[in-house]
Amino acid sequence: MKKILMLLIIVLAFIACDDKGKDDKCTCDPKEHYLPCTCNGTDCTCAVIPRGFITDKAGNQIPIYQTVGVSDADAITASTNIATAYNDPATKQHENIISGKITKILILAEDECSFDKNTGILEIGIDWCTNVDDLTDIFAYVVVPALSE
């Protein structure tokens, strides 16, 4: 009985260690996500896709990305509100300044807002994304001044 128990312990130890040294395979399905893949596979090439796009005066499509910590429902609402605010007359009056300058919009879980004129990345905290008027203010009072510096 002791030999069988000892043999069982050795077999279980080998089974527990069996995966070490093997490459983890990507188990993400589908291969496109709104957030980075979390399967911990070493061969993942999953694409992070935008929640939406806005098109500027020059015809550039600006992707709107959800980030970690933002719920799917909030990201959908935020993306819609950002597009509405961008096409609002209050933002359109600044279109000649803004067009071609924003390359990407990130919806953040944190309550912050910033625009980097060197990269063209606009980061908007989810709390700012619930009100279209707040978003038009971000274009007018965050993006435009940064581009005017």
C-alpha cells in the first residue's frame, strides 16, 4: 500500500510539472478584442480593435479605443458621445485647427483628460464621456489650446 501511495505521489508530481518548458498557446477566441488579450499565451497576436471611429475634415479616421477598467457598456456609450461631440457645431468651429491632429482617442477608467500634440493621442476619462457638452469642452479647451502652443 505504501508503494502504491508513493508511486501515486511521484506520478502526480510529474503531471503538475509537465507543462513547464512548453510554450503556452493562445486561447483567445475570437482573435479580435476591444481590450488586450489576457490569455497569457506566448504566441498571441490578437488584434485590439476600436470601439468606434470619428472622421475629421481631411477624411482621416480616428479610432476610439476602450482601455482596461472601462466596462463594455460604458465604452459603447462613451464612443457614441465622443463621435456626437466631435460632430457638434461647438467642435466644428475649431475643425480647421483640430483636423488631422488627433490620431487616436483612448477612453480611460481614470478621471483625467489630456492631449499630447506630439503623438496626437487624446485621453479622456470615462467620467467625462457621459455628457456630450463636457466632451465638446474637451475639444475646445484641451485640444485646441494644446495645438495653439
